[in-house]
Amino acid sequence: MTDANETPPESKLSRSKARWAREGRFLTGKIARPDEQRLPPGQHLTKDWPTLDLGLAPNISRERWRLDVHGAVENPIFWNFAEFFAQPQTQLLSDIHCVTTWSRYDNQWEGLATRDLLAACRPRDEARFVVLHCHDGYTANLALEDFAAGDALLAHGWSGKPLEQAHGGPVRLVVPHLYFWKSAKWLRSIEFREDDAPGYWEVRGYHNRGDPWKEERYSGD
Ligand SMILES: Nc1nc2c(c(=O)[nH]1)N[C@H]1C(S)=C(S)[C@@H](COP(=O)(O)O)O[C@H]1N2
Ligand SMILES: [Mo]
């Protein structure tokens, strides 16, 4: 496991993905609306579920896992898995859209809705951004409104089973309306901030928001 304060690793895939951002790979130049078209522009459907990450796949048991919620909140949280599991449970069905062009429909998630987390930690008025910190050193940033979307959750279950380590278990974020790189795996802490702080891909040429229907793949778009 990498200490999350170290510089996260580069890999063959992360170098390719940084190059794709410079080249504007996969861009179709089309815009679509989610109520008119289920598959965003430039995406293709897959039935299996690829794994994409920096290649570390940290092994954190439910026993060792903790969630640290801090920053601009009235009520900082430090939960173990049992305390996290005792929070209100939500089941949601949603589609995945990865910026490398695969999409996967009808993923069945179970966990804590981000709205319920917000009710528990109570962001202060000045909080406008959220940064997710992960056990492999990965980070992702979101506007508070995107984090608070009604279908966003901290997932511990997938298809009725515990979320697999390869897909970010014990707990990952799922934000279905943005490209999947925002959905941080192996979640360790959640930081609420006044100012934005671009994450791992956002400082490597990827779009700060990442709306798949607007094809917000790269920051140079
Ligand atoms: N901690 C962490 N979260 C991460 C990543 C990562 O490298 N580390 N990769 C992101 C990217 S680019 C994608 S596409 C999805 C992939 O999730 P999956 O492997 O479950 O398909 O996780 C996202 N969350
Ligand atoms: Mo990705």
C-alpha cells in the first residue's frame, strides 16, 4: 500500500491516457442529452466489467478500513466499517461511462447515499468542492453539487455481494452522471473545501468536470 501522501505511481496505462488527453483521442464532437440517448457520444457498450486503475489495488479489509470525513464540515466523521454500515442503506441501479470509451449498463449498487453522508457531516456554508483521497494515492475532485447528486453513493455492495477489491472494495464512490474516473476506488477520506483542488487525472489533461453527454473528456476541449 502506498502512503496516500506520496506521489501516486505512473504506469503504461497512465502514460497512454495522458497522451490521449494531449491528442484529444476518441472525441466525436457531438453533444447528446441523457433523456434522449442512453449511450453518450463516442461510447460503446460492454457486458463485462473492466478494471482500470493505477495498478496497486490496495488490500484493505473491512476490519482495517476507516472513513475520515474532514475539512469544511460542522461535524467531522471518523467511522469504522460497522459504523459506516449502520448508516441508512440505499440501493441504486446506474450506468457506467469510462472516458476510455466503454460503458456498462445496469450496475446494481448498495451503500450510503452521498445525500445521507452530507446530512451526517453537514458541510459548512463555504464548502463548495469535495476531494476524494484513496489508499493507492489516487485523488479525484468534484463540485459539491455533483457529489450531492441524488444517484451518487459510497458503495460497499455490487449485485448483492460485497464490492470486490479489484473494483475498489471495501468502499468506493459512484457518481453515475460523470465519467467513471470521478468514482474513486478504495476510499480513505473525503475532504470538503472552499477552493477546488484538481485530482490525479485532472492534472494530467482530463476535464475538471467530466460530463459524458457533453464529451468533457479533456481539459483542452
Ligand atoms: N483509487 C482509485 N480510484 C479510481 C481509479 C484509480 O486508479 N484509483 N481509476 C479511476 C478510473 S480511470 C476508472 S475508469 C474507474 C474504474 O473502475 P473499475 O476498475 O471498477 O471499472 O475507477 C476510477 N477510480
Ligand atoms: Mo477511466
